[in-house]
Amino acid sequence: MAKRTTKNRARRAEVKGKRRTTNTDRATNNETANLPELETLSELPTFDMLTPRSEQLEAYEAYVKEVIEREGSAEELSLGCVVRLDRGFPAIITEDAVFRAEFAARLTKGDFSRVAVGDWVCVREPVGHDMGVVEKILPRTSDIARWKGGSRGEKQTLAANVDVVFVVQAIEEWRLSASRVARSAVVACDCGARVATILTKADTASFETIAKSVNMIHEVLGKDSPVVVTASMDPDDEEGLRRAAEEAGATYGIDGVRALVPEGTVAIMLGPSGVGKSTLLNALLGHEALETGAVREADGAGRHTTVARRMVAIPDAGIIVDEPGLRTLQLVGHERGMSKVFPDITEAASQCRFRDCTHTHEPGCMVLKTFSPDSDRLSIYLSLAQEMRSSAQTLDPDIVL
């Protein structure tokens, strides 16, 4: 990997405080005036906690070579990772700096110009400029994205280069949605990541509800799909909660979450507002580093507090991307994810008499012959498959998913 020399770093440090401010810089400064100071964010990962893949290193080396051939020098270039996004402004960490960045003009004109938390980038730190400049977004090994809606099939990347998706849901007597867990799992598997389910607020539910919730997740995602049950910091009967979770085949507690994101890996938490993602992250950090909202008395849900997408470094573990709560997670073009989450149903569907079989009433339907119509798992599969068919019909005819 190409690195700056000690001489180059020293020269850059010398001019750091001597940068001039242009009209463009002043406009940018006005836009970023209310963004948090990066120096105050102690939960950000360090550069050595992040691990670029071989594809990204090769792409970076190739771009550096291209710049040297074109400009004669590439000493202002660095390999960086996007560790935070505030209102579209990325925070980049490199081997020896953390700074805000904007985008090169030629990058914003391309099809692949939207940066996401977790992206590895080639960034320029020009002398006399208050911000870095992202010159190239390097290839992604995974792309956790959701459909934005509309006829062109556009998607929004929530995080890039993620290893595992934590689907976070609250266990309460009436709130757990296996359908939402399955929906998030389909998106994660389609995008190239593993899936684990984190069930929070176990202290608000009965032991019977905990067991039922874990069994429901295992029925939909399979017995081998990891499930961790968590509770408040001081539950009344922690041993009882632990026993209920473990007897149902789940892991209990913060250590169970930590074990799913070892050092060198990146996870993302997906879930609606109010399920306790920030509270869970604070527990993993061991202190109140992230803002949490008060619980509403009407429904027991926490108020939405996360407004930025950000990487959070977990002590003695890896990195978790904190994602604002998602109101919707629509599906379109996720056939690969469906086949990974429901491999047996997908296999049966491939043997149906009609290619456009909806698996509800058609003759020669192998799904109806193979699976019980009362199965919750089949019901969820059929609901998600119908949604995908309906979504696909709203796209322009020239769109290929």
C-alpha cells in the first residue's frame, strides 16, 4: 500500500495552520458551522481498527499510479475511510488525520458519487484548503442499501463494507415483528452481509414471551441464525432472563452482542426508532457516550435520537455503524436475498408449473404442496414476494434489477 513518507507528513503538519480561506471555503464553513467538532467525538474508531480489503487496496494503488502519471506526484493523496456522515458531509479518517471532506467535481458528475459510512476512498488533502477532497470511492465488498422508491429503482446505501447486520427489535408483549426481522434479513443477505437478531427490552416482557419471540425468529431465519436477548442495565431478575433466553436457544447479554462483532469486523444496527439502539451501544461502550431519548409513556418506545450515520468503536471488539431509525424498508429486486433467507421455499417455487406462480391458488404449485398454509414462515415469504412483485411493476420498463 502506498504511504506518505515521514518528510511528507512533517511538511503537511507544518502548513496545517497556514491554510488560506477562499470564498468557496467560507461558503462551506457556513454550511458546516453546526456540525460536531470531530475532536470531541471520542467514540470514533482509529485508522488501525479498520481493515481495507485487497480489492480496495489494489484500486487505491492503481489510482495513485494514474495520478502520478498525470500530475507527476501523488503526495497529497491518502487512503481513507468514511467514519461519519452529518447531513451529507463525510468525516474521513486516514493514517494520520481525521477531517471533513467535500467531493471532486468529476466525482459528483458520475453515477457512483454518493459516499456512505464504511466506504474506503482516495482522498486529497490540498495545502491551502480547509477540507479534504474525495477523489475516488473504492470498490465495495458489501452495500447495505434500501430502495428509495420511484420508477427508476434508485437505492440509498445505508453503509458500505459491512460484515454483519444486527436486526434490532424490542421484545414486548405486542411489538415483536418477525416479518420486519425477515425483511431486514433479506436486504442484508442480498447485499452480501451476515445477519444476527438483537432482541432488546427483555425486562419488559414475560419469560414466555421471550421464548416465543426467539422461537419465532428461529422459525423464520433458521435455528443457526444468531439471536441475542438484552435487557436494561439493572433488570429485576437477570438470572431468570438469562435462563429464559438460553433455554430458547438464544444468547443473553451485552457480551453476546460483543462476540458477534470481533476486532477487525464492522456491523450495522438496523431497526425502527425507539427500540433502544443507542442505549445498547452505550452499554457496549461502558459509558453514556451517545444521546438517548426519554421513553414515551403511551407505548414504551424511546424517542428518536440518532441523526447522523456514524461508526462507533467498541472496546475489545470491532466497529458498529449507528444508523438512524428506519420507518420503512421496502423491497424491490431482492430475489437473491429471498433465496438466501428462504432457500427451501425458493427451491420449491422453482418447480412450480407456472413461472409467475403466486403460490396462493395455482394448480401445480410445489410451494403449496410442500409447506403448510398455516406456517408463519410461508406467510412472511408470500407477503414479501408479493411486495416485490408489486414494487417491480412500478418501475420503468427499461430498468433491469
